[in-house]
Amino acid sequence: MIRRRIPVAILPALLLLAGPAVLRGQAPDPRALEREILRQLIEINTSDSAGRTLEASEALAHRLIDAGFPASDVRVLRPDPRQGMLVARYRGTGQGGRPILLMAHLDVVDARTEDWSFPPYQFREVEGHYYGRGTNDNKAGAAMLVANFIRMWREGFQPTRDLIVLLTSDEETEQRSIAWVLQEHRDLVDAAFALNTDGGGGELKNGKPVTFSVQAAEKVYLSFVLEVRNKGGHSSVPEPDNAIYRLAAGLNQLAAFHFPVRLTDVSRAYFERSAEGQDARTAADMRAVATSADPAAAARLSAVPFYNSVMRTTCVATRLFGGHADNALPQLARATVNCRMLPIDPPDSVEATLRRVLADPAITLSRVEEARPSPPSALLPEVIGPVESLAKELWPSAVVVPEMSTGATDGLYTRNAGIPTYGMSALFDEVGDVRAHGRDERVGVEAYHKASEYWYRLVKQLASRSLQP
């Protein structure tokens, strides 16, 4: 359905005039609601180039207010003229402590139609999967949170503390919306702790759940620009000092280099627990790496890209530019190298290592911006206890493991703002077939609805107790 755009400034006033379409006590069909909201979000192109996160925020605001939420508790905010984000509050009795913040993001990575088997912003259900850009990262999370708010509201659930849904608008790019709302509207999102649908997750091996990860820490994001400049000249008279060749030689040096294995407390616990349910060789290697510096075990685990990223800082070339004309020697060659640093590796040390590995003073190195590390979140028993017990109930074969995320999420900012943050998408993907950010992104139909059920039960448990963290 196509809606006419409602100016954000008058949205709450207009919605106050509209009565709820469904009264409390009339519970919806959870699966139908979850599917419909996901479909609606997938078919709104919220990539950075399209800039339609405001439209997605307004659509979800309409759903919440149509379900009966007071318009004053459903806020569409504008962190900048191109973006819209949603903050919705489910008010509790106030007897259970400070609020719980529930997080997701509305934006997605751009998808090129020519790279996909079908239009990426078209929702499809095929052979047990939902397809479309954002089905996995992270519109599934946004849809689950909103669907569960509506489900709990219509059932008449009364939490003991406020619940806050926060849907940001640029997690995949600048992450300015999360920084902005924490700076300018801290009162709207302040909480005892946060649960993030954009972290953690489940791992399947041949369809069997083996791990359920809870993200408690993140690697640190830092990009460098590498440049080689020289005088150039005519391509008919080649010179040995070629900017592209020199940069390429340095990048080849970097490609062959591996930072040393260094485990944090979170990653050590990850390997110790993940050993359960693995094949004998992998389990032995995980235990060896967790308890000692075993080079052979580390080398075998490093063959798996994710395990490799958990064990060490990584730096990889992600962009390349060179030259200005087909018939001219290049005057400039430039590359971007993106590093995901362990929280225990200082940025200055990583930069010094890169300079040593490149081993060419002609290659200049500069930081795109300064790194923003965040402290790990303490594994609070009053939070992690229900997280783990419910995961074991729904996925008995899966081992619950703490995780240091190899990628960046909005949890970086909430942790730095003093809000302990735990990522647990509860979506299970087959090992080696994770399609987030990639071609033909998808999520299993049953995996999606079971994850939503997990979040529904978990939030109700945490919001039915008198917790005081």
C-alpha cells in the first residue's frame, strides 16, 4: 500500500485523531504480522543512496499507533534531512527498574539489481526462505521488535519497567543517528541495558543448531588511506618508478601478512564453549587455542575466516584507485585498507605494524578517522541467565557462547554511553552460507519466526521481574 508522506512535525498530532484499529485483548496471528511487517520493510529501499529511512520509520509508527500505542510514545526523529529513525516506548508500572532498550536498524547496504537473481527490494518467499535486501541484516530485527510490541500490547501485557524500541537510520554507513539520539535525546533511550538484534546469532551445521552467540564486545573499526604519488609522464616511455606498481607491491606484502593471535577474555570464552558440538579436530583446536599458544591449532582454525577474525586484528584492502588517463603514467595510486582491531591492540601499534609491512617510504599512510573502541559489556547474571535458559529451551543442541563481534554495530555507541549492550539476533544461518551484505540475501522462514518468538518470550521475562541493574 502506498501512503502519502506525512510531515514528521505533524505526525503525532494527526495520529492522535485516529482511534486504534484493534483493541487490546485481540491478539494477532504472530506469524502473519511478522511476515507482513518484514515484507513492508523489505519493499522500502532504505539503502543510503535511496534515503528512505524516514518512510520506513513513518510506516512503523503508523502500525504502532493503529495498534493502540499513544502517539506521544511513538516518535519519528530526524537526525538529518535525509534520514528518519523511530523511538517507541511501551510503558510499564515502574516497579521493575530502569527501562530495557531494544535495538535494530532500518538502513541496508546498497544492492545492485544486476548482481541478484531477482530485484533485491522485492520480498519473496521461496523454498523455505524469505528473500530480499535486509531480510538478514537487519530488517528482520526491526520487524520482530515492532511485531512483538503490537503482539504484547494487544494481549494486554503490562511490563514492570518501560520497554523502548530504537530503530536507527545509518548503522551501515556513518552511524550518526545513534550518536545523535544519545547526545540530543538521551532521555528517550536511556536504559539499564540494551538488547540488540544486530549482533550475535545462531550457527547451523547441516541444519543442526550448534552455537547461540551473545555479542558482548566488538572489534574496533579503523580505515587507512594508502597513497603513492609521482610525476607521471607519457605511457609510451614507461619508467620503473610507477605509482600503481609500488602500491601494488605494498598491498601484496599486506596480503601475505597476519597479525599475531591474541585472545581477549570474551574470545577465549567463545572458543572454550564453542568446542562443544564441533568435530573432534576442531574441538581440540579450539580448546588448545583457548588455553595455550598453540601455533598449529591456531593455523588450522585460521583457515576459517570467522575464527581467524576472532583470534587477531585484521586489515584488508577494500578500495583501489589509480591513474588519470589511458595514455599517461599514473601520478596517483590510492587504496583504502579497513582494519578490524582487537580491543587490546592500540591504533598506534596497528599503524606502526602496517608501515613496517608495507616497507616502502613512498607509500603514505593516513587514518580516515580516529578509532572508537568500546568496553566489553559485563555478563550480568540477571540478563544473561534468562538469555541462556530460553535459548537452551528453544534450541537444545546449541551451546550459548559469548562473542566479540568482528563487525561494528550501534552497540559501540550504547556501550560507550554506559549502557551495557548484548547482541543476540537469534537468527540461525548455515555455516558458510551467510548472505548479509551479499547477493540474494535471505533468512529461513522458520528461523525468522522462531527468532521472533525467542525475543517475545525473552522480553516478557525480563520485563516481568523486578530487576535493578
